[in-house]
Amino acid sequence: MKNSATVEKKVDRIVQTIEQIPTLPIISEHIQTLLKDDDVSVKQLEEIIEKDPPLAAKLLKLVNSSFYGLLNKISSIEHALVILGFKEVRNVVLGFSIQRHFTPSTGAFDPKRFWKHSIICSQVAKYLGKHFNAMDDGTFFLSGLIHDIGKLVIEQYFQDEFGEIIDYIEKNNATFSQAEKEILGVTHYQIGAKLLQQWHFPKKVTMQIFYHHAPWHDKNYSTGSIIVYLSNILTKMTGYACLESEQKMGPEDILNTSVHDFIIKNGFELEKESFEALLTGIHEFIAAEQNNVLKLFD
Ligand SMILES: [Fe+2]
Ligand SMILES: [Fe+2]
């Protein structure tokens, strides 16, 4: 797409369309409360979840995953709130509401594959947070889960272009971002961040999503952006890309690159051996959760 006037027109149309996307309709009143009001009480959050049995079931599945390593099964929302904490539960509720809102419909995209990539990425992000001792205020799960939400916006609101993007990826062995720039003039991370900003999502989450392909540009929340960046890459390396035909990735795509240097400079212990050990750990973690959390959206 060479003509800059045409690109500008397309981008304008995209921005206008995004501005017209309504807020999350499902339990939207509650979601709005969760997003706008910092004074929401634990009791209120508990009530919101209890009124929504499928949401409650997902939350309990999550808290009972091997990740938390609990000896006894948690069966009440009240207890889950104690274990996960208010912020984490709030972010889980937001993430699951987004998942319900966007269900890919065209044949070009396999929704199960998309959400498997997303749920694995959310778990890997949490895993990395723990592994690297990074302060996690519940944003890693949410950012990991919805990092590619912009792709669903394109899929749902720009179906023709979405088909062209998939074709472009397959014919040119390109990445999503390369194809999106070529066909739309904007990328899924720009679109996703714009939508979340419009929905008043926590700024940290919006920024982590905006920078999930280029954390080196993020001057404020780079630890979180690096975590989401790495979890996306590691998820792909374990064989769970969004699209089957997407470029395969391996450790060689990151080791000894300038990105690798940047990550290490930011305090992440990620030399070759540590990276390989981390990847093995993630493979084992995914295998352990295969029939549990990873099936949440099947
Ligand atoms: Fe992405
Ligand atoms: Fe992704």
C-alpha cells in the first residue's frame, strides 16, 4: 500500500469504526463499575461473579490449576478471592468478559486456536512473572489473555481485509503485523490498545498490549511489556501460534539478537542455558494443564 492518502483514509475509517464499538454488553453494568470505580468492594465483586455461573466456574478452574499449587480444591468464590486477591480476580473477570464478547466467525480463523494461544499466553505470562520475580498486580494474566484482541476487532469489523491479511501471511510467509501494515495501514496491537483505552481498561494493560511486539519502545512499563512479549513468543515456540500457517519460531529467533541483549540489559536472567531451561519448564507446565486451564475456551 504505497499511496499515503489512501492509507490515511483507511486508517480514518478504522479509527471511526473502533470508536463506534460498543462497550462490553455482557454484564456490562458490572464491568463498567469494575473499570471506573477503585472503591469496588470484595463483596460486590463476589456478587458479580456469583450471579454469573459460567464465569464463576471458569474462575474456580483457574484457581485450582497447578499454577497455584494448592493442596485442597477451592470451591467458593469467596475463597478464590482470598487466594488470588481482588485485583487479579477483577482482571480475570475483565479478561473472560472480553473472550465472550469476541468470538471469531469467519472461516479464515479458528476461534479455538486463537483462544488457546491466548489462554496459554496468559498462563505463560504469569509463569514468567513468578520466574523472574516481577511484581504482578494481575495485569500479566489479563494482558496475556487479550494481547491479540486487535486481531478479533479486524476479524469482526473488517472481514474482507482480514481475509486478505490471512492470504498475505500465507503467501509471503509474513507476520500478522507485516500483513496488517500492508493491507490496513495499522496493526492489531495499535487497534487493540485503542479499543482498550476507549473502554477505560487499566493503563498498564493497554500499554502492555500496545508494546507486545516491541517492548523496547515502552518507556514506562517495560518489565510488563517484556513479560507479555516473551510470553507471546514462548507460546509460539511451544507450538501454539494463532494461525497454523504462521511462521514457526525457535530459540534461535531470539538468542543472540539485539532483542535478547535488550531483555538481558533490563535485568532478565535469560542467557542461552537459562532460556532453554525456561522453555522446558513451560513445556512441562503446558502439558500439566492440558486438560484443565488450557481447555477453558474449548
Ligand atoms: Fe500480537
Ligand atoms: Fe499473540
